[in-house]
Amino acid sequence: MSGTWMTTRAWLLMLPLLVVMIAVIGWPLVDTVGLSFTDARLVGTTGATLTATLSVTGQYSIGVDPQGANTGGITLTLSLL
């Protein structure tokens, strides 16, 4: 067997894996770039966002913030949990 045939066969065996990897990595990347050029909202269309709060006493509550002003607080709270 020649080295060229072995190399070709190796690439042919890896081809399905490479196609799947490119699809799994590439689709979200392409979709993200496409969404960045739109004004689409990722959550709902009413402007209400889900809020999660943790009080000083340790009580945790989840609610709806109609103005969407507490998005940073939600992210911080959920990342600390």
C-alpha cells in the first residue's frame, strides 16, 4: 500500500465526523451573526422578562418584570446559584 492511499483513506474515514463537527459548530455561529443584524428579541415580544431575586434574608423569588429593567440582576443571581 502506498502512503497516498493510506492518507486518502484516512481523510475519507474522517469525512463524516468533519461534516458533523462543521454543522454543530458552524450553524450557531452563522445564526448568531445573522441575528446580530436584526432587531429580534430572544425572549417573547411583549418586553416582559423573567426576574429572579434573592433577598437579604435568603428568600428566593421568581417573577415577571414588565419593563425588563432587571436583566443584569437576573444574570448575576442565576450565575451565583
